[in-house]
Amino acid sequence: MAPGEPGAGLAVRGLTARAGAFELAPADLDVAPGRVLALLGPSGSGKTTLLHAIAGLIPARSGTIALAGRDLTALPPERRRLGVVFQRPALFPHLSVAGNVRFGPRARGRAAAAPGDLLQRLGIAHLAGRSPRSLSGGESQRVALARALAVNPAMLLLDEPLSALDLPAREDLRSVIQGVLAGLAIPVIYVTHDRDEALSLGDDVAILAGGAIRQAGPAEEVLARPAHPAAARLLGWRDLGSGTVRAGAITVGSLTLTVPEGTPDGPAEVFYRPEEVTVRAFDPGAHAPGPAATFAARVERIVPTAPLAQVHLAGPVRVTALLLRREMAGPPLRPGGQAWVTLGALRAVPSGGPGGAARGRPP
């Protein structure tokens, strides 16, 4: 079934919404049943505004929202059959863990099934009788997710559920969420500002920046071929510089680079991936080895982060390489020393990318 057809999942068309002075540009999205769309963007980009409009928590100013062919646009939140998990779990303190999970179905006038299976899947069955006040942040979010799933929703929305957790709890719960989402046959939207979350949890990714969807598509495709500067930066590509593409090449500083086939002529910003930069020992009597995107550079500084060290280099352009410690073993790189630098993957993205009200439709 094609995206946007009745029964095909979520179909958002031309949706606009306002939160205070912030206004969301017209947004188009499709999320098929069994697919997870990661909505990735920086703080203030409009992620939560878009999610709240889909959930009915703020009104749509224009456009439509349909789920399985049913128009939700004018329906109140309680009639949309959605499960929602927010940044803060907002559990009822007077109810036990099991009572919180049973609350949703009862509030909707349905008999509440025993929550044991859900709690087991989320690894918190042993907490069923506990008070929310005694739970850790990660445990509370697991209860909130169980509560959202207990209503048998037609779609699940998660608004940065890991953002308030410390790193160990965040990584642990991300793994749990990944397993739970893989078993769902409904559309899921997962909002995050963290690209690792987006790429590990999302089948598809939509990039939101400045209140507009800049790019959307299968996660691997968007990661490999960003089409907007905001998408490139959010997905870990680094700025190399800007120039003008002519006949398949672009000059940045004094470095002329071949751009991927199909790159249109015109002003562009060039991006590289720091983990695909190769750094070799420098031999002043030898010609630059390897491909054309190789140049001599001076090592400015080394930041010994783990597992990848950051090596900052200055040549015709400035770059940062992310290297494993064993790649730096010998001959050793030292600040002030010289090295050959080869850039791996490069993208020349038209300056400004697609138009301001960019729209995306992941399959």
C-alpha cells in the first residue's frame, strides 16, 4: 500500500501549527504501520510542536492529519487512539506501577487487562506493586511506556523520552525501547535531538530545522546523502567550506575536489565525515599518496577522547579526524607535526538546501 493511501498508517498533509510566537511551516509526513519515524532536530526546531499537533494537544492551523484513513484533524486527543510518552513520565503518585498501567484502559471505559505481560516485556514486572515515588528515572519511563501501550493505541508518539536520564540509564532504556518498537505493527514517531537515538531507533528519519522539515527518507539514505545543510550537520557531517560547483568539481580554499555525480552546478556547502578522514605519516620528499582529496596538513592539537581521538589539522582547509588509538600508534602524531590527510566521503549540498517550507515523505 502506497504512502498516504487509506489504511497505510499516518498521513500528514500541509500541517501548520503555532506555539506562542513559533509557527510550524507546512509539513507533510507519512509513517507506515510497523515503521518508526525518528523526528530529529535541535532544540527550538519545532519537533514538539509538530508532535503535539499530531496528538491534538495544540490545534492545527491548516492541513490534515489522517490515521488509517480516518481524519483526526478536528478530533480531541482522547478520540485519536494514540499512545503518548513525554519527556517526563508524569505517573500518578497515588497509584502503584500496575495501577498506572491499568489507568489508561479504565479511563477509556474498557476493562483493563492484567499488566503483567507489558511489564515483563519492559523488564519491570518485579516493580508492579511499587509506588512511582520509589522508582528511578529509567524505571519511571518504562512504566510510562507500558501505560501508553496498555490502551492498544493505533499509533505511538514518543517525545524525547530519554532526554532527562543519565547516560547509563539512557543507553539501557534505548535498548529496551528498540526491542519493544520492533514488535509493534503500528506507526511510531520518535522525537529526539540525538542522532544516535534517531539512527538506532528510526527506520526513517525526518530532519526538522527552523520550523520546517528539511529532508525525510529511509535513515541510511538520509545519513549517506544529506540534501540540506541542517541535515548534514545534525547527522554528524562537518563543514569543510563553501564554493561553487562547476562541471563536477568545487574549490574550497586552495583545494579542488570532485563532487558526487549528479551534484547540480551552483553555490554549495561542502561536508565531510570526520570518521572517514585518513591521516598518514608525512614524507616531505614524496608526492601526496592516494586520491585527489589528499593534502599535507599540520597537526594543531589532539583531544584524547575515547574510543575515538579527535585530531585537529590545518592545511588548505581545516579538518578534524576521528581516529582509533591504534591508528595513531606509529609513527606517532604530535601537535606541530606534519601529516598526509585524505578525506573520505564528501557531500556538496546546495547552499540553503531545499526551500524554506521543505517537506518530506519517508516511505
